[in-house]
Amino acid sequence: MIPIALFNFEAGGLRHGQRNLRPLVDAFHDVQAPPALILLCEAKTWHEDGQRPLHHAAELLADRFDRPYVGVLGHDPHSPMPPAILYDPTLLTLRSWPAPADPHVFADKRNIAVFAIRDTGAPGTPDSRTTFAAAVTHWDPHCGIRRRQQAALLDRYGTTDMPVIVGGDLNSTASGPHLPQRDWTAAGHRARAQKARRHPDGTWTADTDAVDHLIGRWDPETHHRTDGCGFHALAELARTTNPHTPLLPTINNDIDAGGGLLIDWLLANDTMRPHVDPHSYRVHVPAQQPYPSDHRLVTATLIFDTPPPTPCHHPHDRPPSPSSNRRPTPTRALPTTEPTSPRVGQPRRRHPGAEASDMQHRLPQGP
């Protein structure tokens, strides 16, 4: 089992010029299982002083859960507030993570890690271990058009044959009446302009285009999502399992006028979906004020109990040069999901002779 956590820690603990990381620990007050993977959305200025805030956060959570967390900082081209990942190296091995300062990384590969699960595969053969990708992101809070562009950077990962989990503050909800709703008449004009859309009759509704691009738009006739890029919201997988449990906002009470929305999302691609435990999804409501953050902690569990799949390339690989006589060494074993069965999410294996170039054809290397 790979327990995961998603948390938008407000300003990375920086308040009024002083940094306090204790609220990060407080957010996990009712979490029992130590997360193997923690996705953080606002590591504001955690690069300072030799990344001391990053390592301090890892140390504090290591003391909380008695696990030796390791942290890596991501990249934000527009601010000193990149995302970050903390992971448990006794359970996960980091295979790749683009360097934040590397100017040659494509935008659609930023802030995407590839992990190998240590206790999988045949002993002594690391390439047989199960691997998966984890993306952490923080979409633009001001403009729906920019959020839609940021969604486009992730859409090709929805149907890859590597399991992918996306976690982030997407600053947007999705369509569908089953999700938390906001009274836009109570929200100010600036809030409406940032996260809502005005109809010709003057009424306002939430701008859902960016998230709907990944998971599909809600069809009120069929009560299912249509189109989409192959991603599935863990919140909705949980609701399918237990329809009587309401979906909670991921914004704390009294933060947004008119009510909070579900804007912190965990999304699984087609290949990851069979590994999601839908019963495990939870939005953690703080027990008391002051809140650890304006956002709530979200947790879930991934379960990898299937045999290791066939070797293939992961999303950070580049195709070999046509003039090269050397074949690249496969980095892992990857499962594939192909829509040949009416049963959603059932993986089908590639046969052992499948060429890695086929993976490259389906995963374009440019943005």
C-alpha cells in the first residue's frame, strides 16, 4: 500500500514575515497511516538557506510519523512558490525528477516524479520493480484561460501505460451538482471574475473548463462524465463506492465568501485507476481554529498488488537518435490499459516483443 497526501500549506508556513512549519504537522493530527508520498502545493521560498525549510518540513513529519522523509523542490516559473514532494525512501525510490533550474526541460515534464516501489519485482533486478509517476501542481488562481492551458500540459498523461497520480490545488472545481457549490452572489466581483463565468442573463456559475478537460464534463442526463482525457477524480470514485457520503469542500469554513469549493484534486489516469482504493479517500476537516492552512488535507491510498508488467519507457525518456546503433535500456516495467473491454480500468498486458518506440509515438516529447 502507498498512502498519499495532498496539502496546500498556505504560503509554505510564511506568515507576516515569519515562518512556522508546525501547522504542517498539525494538519496531519488525525492521520494514522504514515503517508509514503506527500504532495505539497505552496513551498514558498523553501529554496532559501540551502533549502532549509524543505528539509525542516521533512524532519518535522519524520518525527510525527517515525519515517525518514526526503524532500525535493519543484519549479514555478512565475513565483518563488514552487510545489514540493516529500517521500519515504524505505518504500519508494525516486527514479526521476526534473531539476528546477534546468532551462531545457519541457513544460509538460516539470514537477512530475517517477518512483519505483521498493518491495516489488524480482530480488536483485531493480528494472522489474513496479513504477508510477506522481505530478504535483498549483494552477493559476486568477484566470480560467491560464488554468485551461495548464490542464493541457497534463492531458497526455491520462492514457499513458504508466500509472500516474496527479495532485494539486487546481483553483477550480468541476461540473456536476454532486460537488460542493458556491453562492456566487455572495462572492465579490474579483472572486467571480477569477473562478466563475457569467451567462448572458447575468447569472454566474463556476468556471469548470480546466478540470473538466481532464476528467470530462458532467452529463446531467446520464449522470456520468463524457469526453475527458483519461483522468478520474478520486473524490468521485469514492462517491461511486458510497453514494450517501457527501463530497466535502477542500477549502476551510469562512475562507471564501459564498462557501468553499472542492479545488484540491487527486486524479488517477486510466492505468492508475485499478490501483486506487476508493474507500480511502478523505478530506480532513480541522478540529479547531486557527486552521493549519486555508486548505484542507486530502489523503488516499494506492494499492499495487499486481505482478510486474512488461518493460517500457517512462514519460521522461527521449526517443533514441535514428543514427544510434545502441538500444536504450528499458527503465521499468509498465502496465497498459487499452479500451477493449466494457469493464473500465482492467489492464491488458502488452506482449513482450512490443517496441519502446510505440510508447514514444503515443507520448510526444515536446509540449
